[in-house]
Amino acid sequence: MKRNLLILLLISSLLAPSTISASQRRTAPRAPAPQTPAATATARMPDTKIQSRVLANGLEVLVLEDHSVPLVSVELAVKNGSYTEPPELNGLSHLYEHMFFKANRAIKDREDYVQSIDQLGIVYNGQTHEELVNYYFTTTTPNFGVAMRFMRDAVRYPLFDERQFEQEREVVIGELDRHESNPFGYLSIEMNNRLFYKYPSRKNPGGNRQTVRAATTESMRLVQGRYYVPNNSAVVVTGDVKSDEVFRLVSDLFGDWTRREKDPFAEFPPVEHPTLEKSEGMVIRQPVQNVIIMIGWHGPSIGNDNPGTYAADVFSFILRQPNSRFQRALVDTGLVTGINLGYYTQRNVGPINIIAQTTPDKARAAVRAIYNEIEHFNDRDYYTDEQLETAKALLEAEDLFDREKVSEYTHTISFWWASTGIDYFRGYLGNLRRTSRVDISRYVTTYVQGKPHVGLALMSEESLKQSQLTQEDLIGDRKQNATPANR
């Protein structure tokens, strides 16, 4: 599951209990269908017809044709992000993203740049993730060539104007301030720091204030030289285009882009996150009315356990459905107002999270009930064969639905290319179909049941006193002499 969709899903469980089962890609169906035999039949979706080619300099080109509307999206995907960043570099990927659409060789003035794009009706943006930074232009078909040239000039010939750089550095600092002022931000930061305790910066795409504040334009040149090279990038084009024309234009515009002599990940290999040694529980005190519970584990990594990633998606989907035992035991009983389970697909340790919202008077009982459900995840009757087949069918149907808006689906292709490789993406639906009870049982046993984890509660001081929640409660350890939870 992609991170932004996972976050939206988790936040929905906090803000709007009625939308907990509302759809997010690889999460839940837009309109949960009744479990009839027709609904449980595995959908046979056509394979995504992505055309691909690798230029001599290592640049990968991916094309998905869709001639239903005269629109085209041009996206640059770069294997960069926080997983490339030790503390002294944490935030540079994010800051570079902000500088991408600034002055370059072709357009030296920011206002001229924006005006040129706006006049052509081009929509543009960028995003920084843990294992990907992506940039895109979406426009009408006649402007395809213009968008491609904009992309070439932005990636190959940035100027890193000092005045613009100082402005964007303050913008990024402002984003970090807003994130940290949100109570949910405290929860996510604490979970990240504890789950990935040895290298937390590698899971923090926003960056840290000290590094961003100390950054210079030379820092941008460092990022450019390491990662913004053809043999670490892909151009993804979707929409009303012809593959042959795309390959020809990309070759013309990017074919002489000099490849990096040494693979950046051979020279600067990613770290290996150590496993958790023990479970930890704590309370984060913030002035919030309700109680937010979050439990996190280390999940499967792409390349090490691909079957585990498919099982994680299917099992998470089953548990999020309103008719699942998980939801009935926790939501229908009134113990929580919303709860969700999610897995975030990553090559470098994907986290598994349960997040729930409850009230102070029910917090302790809710936490205990959640752990009781976890103990039964591997029971033969925890979900039915019908629920399993329905989950796989609806995940496929959802993917097909998402392709209807190809400009958004472009980001999905980039995400999978960077984190998993395009072969994983092409085989995703087929591997979902093959996911069995045995696969799910192995996933639960390997990553969840009885494994070290982090249990957090976000609540006010008054709520903590009322709930009597303990550290032992938060890690699922019911001891007689409980330790009061504290930060």
C-alpha cells in the first residue's frame, strides 16, 4: 500500500468514523458489496499494458497509453528520499523538491516560469517520500512536447538561485512547524523514532529543522550529483500519447544526459534497520479530547519477502471491512469509534500499524480488546473463505477503477517503480489472486503475533488519569503490578 493512501485511511479513522471503510487505493472498497457468490468471484482484470525501455545512459522510460481523453502526464521519478539521508542530510531531498520548479537554464526567472506554465494550462507538482521523489506535469495532448522540455530543463539544468533558495528553505521550515504543531504529528514522529530507533532519519521524508536550516545551494548540488542522474531515474508518461513517439522524444531530450559512473546505491548503500529488541509502551500527552491508540511493527520488505507483502495487503483489507470480526469486536461494541490496520509497502522495512480512536473511559478496555483480537488473528474461523476471495476481487476491481484517472495513476506507477521495481508492479494483481490462508498465517506469525512492537497513546493528562492506562496495557502485557504510562 502506498504511504499517502495509508495515511489518509488512518486519519479517516480519527476524524470520521463513518468513513472508516471508505475506499483508499489498496485499502477498502468505495461501496462495500454484499458477499454474494458473484461478488466473491475473483475479478480477472487485464494486465496493465505498460511499455518500457531503458536508454543507453540507464534512464528508464515507462509509457501507459490511454486515449479516452486528450490529456497527458509527464512524470520524473527519482530513487531519492529520506532512505538516502543520514541525520546530516535529512531534509535535503525535500528541499531539493522545492527547488525543482525554480529557475533553470531555459527560464531564469521564477515568475516567468510560472507564467509560461499557467498560460499553457499545465498542472505541476512534486512529492517527497521515503524511497521516491517524483515530479509531474499534466496538460493537454498538444502540449506534450512542451511539458517534456520543461521536465528536461528542470532536471538537467537547474540554477539554484540563492534568493529563491533562501525563500524555499523558509517554506520547508514552515511545513515542518505545521507538522509538529499537529497532535497527530507527535504520534507519527514518536512511532517512527521508536520503530526505526537506530536510523530514524531514514524514515523521515520531511527532514529535520537543523539540517534544512544549515543547507546551502552546494547541498543541492550534492543531491543532484548523487541521485539526479539517468541511471537512477525514470520518465513515466501516461495518457493520450503513442509509445513510439514518447520513446523517440525522451531519447532526443534525455539521451545525452550523462550517466553516473558509479551506481549511487553501490557508493552510498541504504542502512539496514535492526529489528526491535523488545516491546515498548508510552503515552504522549497533548491537549486532545479523545484518545488515539497506535501500535506498530516491522513488516515485510520488498526483495526479502514479497509474498508477505501481498498477504499483508489482503489481510489488512479483510480486517478493515465493516463485517469483519475485527470491526465487529471493536467498533460495533462501542469500544472504539474507529480502527484500521495498514501496511506500507517498502523495500527497506515496511511498517505495519493499527490505529484506533476511543474515549478516556473506554481506553483501557479498548487496548486490551485490540490485543485480544491480535491473539486470534491466526484462528481458522477469524475470517471466512468468502471474505478472503472477496478481498482479492475487490482489491483488483479497485485498481482498475483507479486507472480511470490516469493522471493520478501515474504517481502509482512511479511509486512501485522506485520502491519495488516495475516487475513487482506488473505481477501484483496475479500474486494477489494467489494469496492463500497459508500465506496470511505465515505473515501474521512472522511479523505480528508475539513480535516486538511499539504501543503509543495520544491523550491529555486528564484523560490519562481517568483511563488508568499503563505501559503494560499498551504493549499487551497484563501484569498485576502495572506501571503507570508516562512519557
